[in-house]
Amino acid sequence: MINETRHDLKQRVVVTGLGMVTPLGVGKGEFYERLFGGQCGIGEIKSFDTKDFTSHLGAEVTSFSPRDFISAKNLRRMDRISPMAVASARLALEDAKIQITQENRDRVGIILGTAFGATDVTVQFAENLLGQGPAAVNPILVPNTVMNAPAGHASIELGFRGVNTTVTHYAVSAEIAIAYALEEIRRGTADFILAGGVDILSKFYYESLTRFHALSPAGGGKEGSRPFDQARNGFVASEGCGILCLESMESARQRGRDYYCEIKGFGLGSSICGPTQWPRESDGIEKTINRALKNAEIIAAEIDAVCAAANGGRDLDIVEAKSYENIFKDVPKKPAITALKGALGESFSGGGMRACALALSIKGKTLPPTLGLVNPVRPLNFTVNKQQDIDIKNALLSGISFGGTYAFLVFAGRDGQGA
């Protein structure tokens, strides 16, 4: 069980590296330029045929070459999801200026979130097994059907041997992975941990979402992603990976490394609702936010920005907006709120990409816009149309999942005074 108690100065945890493979590009440079510039990664699905579906849009990774990051020998053993995780992990280590050596490899680990894993490989495995029998199954498929394949491939390719864990908890998989990594660094069980999330689009996965009437344009209207908008009618599915490199502040200082932000604390919680339903009441969300604030040893008035979980869903967005209204109702200066799934879509483990974006926001003192938001469901301080310059001392990364599970993390600038 995760211990939600604050630790001393020695165990403060910072983000020193970022790596991402996203619908808005590969690596922090392209990702930053396009996301903060208001570009959208959503378009018509190209990787499979959607003519028989009611939805046709998705946020696909299109400009990624695995051979640029992975040896040919190891790449032959991988499925589609693992190269995204391996490349993101490599980029995060390089950004943090960490080289894996004989001396440090046992103190470098990975904690990765994935909601559904390699759905493409799982379907292929099942079709071969049930249609032609066990002899027809390619042995290489078998290890890639398990959820921890991406994290395992990352450790093999990059050569580290520390903690290697995969978190699978629907739409908060990445946020919980980061919370676990935070605790591992606080406890001193590792020197460096790569944490984040990865998921992919596949035809089977996409069709399942359409049959659950989860994707826009569920219930009619124009297809699109509209977080917090009154005209929202479902989310747009996506894929990608975002990974942060975490280490103690003491370690970063000893290495002479600058950092993007500090992760001050987290809160986990839940509400009772159906396994495929989003929560309808805000009480559980508010309790989890307060738990995160307490763990970070700050109050609501100290939050300058929120990176929201809203995805354009009919239920999620309204209950999340109500939560912020209640949490910040007595705060004179309301925090700026952005919802990145208007640009990135909903990949369920997209908390890794959003965490990278929030780290870049704190470092660059600017918040990316919420795309697709025209008529807000509530009168909150939303960032729309263009990026907003803001000195972020403390920010909230929101994770809310169907099934009623919550994970909120508090990010902060340098010593709580901006980056």
C-alpha cells in the first residue's frame, strides 16, 4: 500500500527528464511547440478502416520511427506499443543526462501505466489460437500479450535492473504509476525511476468504444473533442506515451542538474459507480483533491493551475467542473484550468503525456489552451484559444477514471516559487 505521508527535505522528488511519443510529435521540442501553439493531434483514423463505425476520428501517432531509438535485434521481438514506451524512456533518460552503467543500473527502474496494453497483439493471438489451434500461434506474440511487456522491453533495451512494475487501472493508470514512483524515490529504494503511461489504438479497441457509445458523436451532433463544452458528445480515442524521469532533489543537486518541477504529493480515492460509468457526484473527487493537497502540505488557495481530466464526455466533464467550483469556491484568485484532451484525445493512460505537458508548463511559465471549448459548462477560469502566460507555483494534475477511481498529483515550481 502507498504511504500518503510527507517526508523530509532529503526526500523531495523532482522531474529531471521528459520523453514522449505523441499524436503531436516525438520528443519534448516538437510536442511543446505544437501543443502550446494550439495545434490539434486529432484527425481521421488512417491505420484501420472505420467505415462501419459511427466514429471516424482519433489521435494517432504518425511521425514515429522506432528504428531511431531501438536496436534491430530487440525491435524484432516487440509489438506496436512497446517501442513507444522504450523510445520515451530513452528520451527521458537522455534529457535527464543519465547514462546506465554497471554501477547504477540496479538503482534505475520503471513504473509504467497502461490501461489496455497491446490490444492488437491480443486479438491476433486469440484469432490464431481459436481459429487454427496452438500450433499456429507465433511464439513472439505470447510475451507481448501481457501488460508489463512495454516496461520489460524498456529495461532490456536500456539495460537497467531496478524496480520494474506496471500499473493497470483504467483511465488513471499513468497517474497512479507516477504516485508509486514518487513513493519509491521518497523511500530511497531507487535513485532514478521512469514513470508515466502508454496505450495504443487498435481496430478492436476502437470498435469496443463505439459499441459502448463512449466516442463522439454519441447521441448525435458533430464529431469532435470538446472538453468542458456544453456541446460535448463523447471523447475521441487516442494513443501515445509520456514518461518522466524522477529523482530526489538531493540527487539532482549533486549531479548539477536543473529540474522541470517538483512533485509535492498525491491523493488517491474512489466513488461507487458502475465499472463502465463515470462518477455522477463530486464528493469523492473533492475528498481526493483535499487528500492530495494535505499530502503536499498546501491549501487550495495555493493552486495556480489545473491540468484537468475532462475529455468531452457527457458525465465526466460536468462532475469535474462541479468539483473545482466547490474546492476553489472560497479562493479569491481562481486557478487557470486547461484540458489537453481536446488536442491529444483520450488514451486512458494519457496522464503520462499530460504530466509531461504540465512539467513543461511550470518550467516555461505558460499553460497550453483547451481546444474545442466554446461554451463552458461552468464559469471557471478556463484557458482557451491560446496559451496563457502564468507563473505556476503549484499545479494540480487530475486523474479521473470510469469505475470511480481518482488520482490527483501536486506539481510545483522551483522551491514552490515558479521554475
